[in-house]
Amino acid sequence: MKTFKLLILGFLLLHSYGVSAAKSLVSELKIFEPYLGTWQADFPVAGGKPAMQDVSHWERALNGTAVRTLHSINEGMYGGESLIFWDKSKQKVVFFYFTTAGFYTQGTMEVQDDGSFVAYEDVAGNQDGITQVKSTSRFVDGQMEVSTQYLKHGTWTHPEKRRYTRSSKAVKFH
């Protein structure tokens, strides 16, 4: 009976270690751990325009070697999915982002000394003339702050700033 109890205890310890170890990200992606979970932001819009809300979900993927993000604007009006991972050959964090609008981006991310990260994206097939995107994200006081600029028809737009808070909403696609 004592041996059986020790076996059960050992199994439980190994199982709990395996579960907690399995939930971590590889060291190159640790910067993203505070972002894991679901977020929402209400975009500032001009008077008379419909409200715009982005719901974003970040999760550990591929045994912690990648981060998967899903997001939808206005419950599926537009959305996308990304895979973020460490590219050993480039020695950089890279990502691919696929959209419901039929275009995709690929890019790199640079982690800054203050813990923020800057994403640089090349856009293929955007119908609005956007060919590049630059965004800076930081985790501040339990919230995610994002500032985004677009290279549209050869000119950079003014930064659009959003603040994401934790959410219980779901990402939706039509």
C-alpha cells in the first residue's frame, strides 16, 4: 500500500511538472507570455461612423515554439490569424499573418530594451494600397498598448493608437 501511494505521488508530481513545463514558451518568445489570453480594444472613430471593436486571442502553439494569434473586428467583419516563431537561420522573431480579406503579411519583430516589441510587415495583395505596416506593442499596467502605421500608396500614415484590456469575448469569423 505504501509503495502504491508513493507511485501515485510520483505520478502526480511528474504530471504537474509536465503540465507547467508544457505551458511555457521557448526562451526567444518569453516576451509574449504576458500577452497570452484574450483582449479587446475599442478603436477611436470619427463622429457618425460605426463603432469598431477588435477582439484578439493569443495562445501558445506548437509545444511552445510559436505563438498563435487570432483576431476579429466587429464580430467577424474582418479578421486574421498569425503564427509568431523564432527563425533560427535569421536569428529573429518572424511571423506570418493571414486575413479574411484575402491578403497576408510576413514580417519580423524586434524586442526593445524596455520590453516592448516592434513588428515590421511586408504586405502582399492589399486592395487599399498598403504595402508595409509598422507597429509597436508594449505591456503596461496589465494592458496591451499598440501603435500602428501603414505605408499606403507610398506614404506613412499617422500612428493609430489602441489600448487592449483583458476580455471574455470570443474571436468570431463569419
